[in-house]
Amino acid sequence: EAVLNDRLGKKVRVKCNEDDTIGDLKKLVAAQTGTRADKIRIQKWYTIYKDHITLKDYEIHDGMGLELYYN
């Protein structure tokens, strides 16, 4: 489960597997928030995560907080 905070008062909890890609995570977030997946940007500090890389490769673990931005 990943926790995404958009800094506008909304926190989104998403159940996902470690072999899911960032693109898959964006689709799950889009389903919960109603925002289109291509308008979502996920990052941590100044690192913007790329769509084709898996959560395991980015070392995103259960309960980890990520930043959610809308393009």
C-alpha cells in the first residue's frame, strides 16, 4: 500500500504490488481521484518517477509516502 499526498488536503491510499509500474500506480490513483492518469505526476523530493519503472526498482515499500501533483 502506498500513500500519496497532493498537499491540497487529499491523501490517497492505493493497494499495489511491488512488480507494478509507476504507470499502473497512476491508473489506480486516477480511478480513486477521478483525475486522468496522464495528468498525474508522482515524485519524492525532486525525483520525478518514470512510468515504465517498477515500484521495486524505485524501492517503494508498504506504507511509503509519495507526492502527488497534477499537470
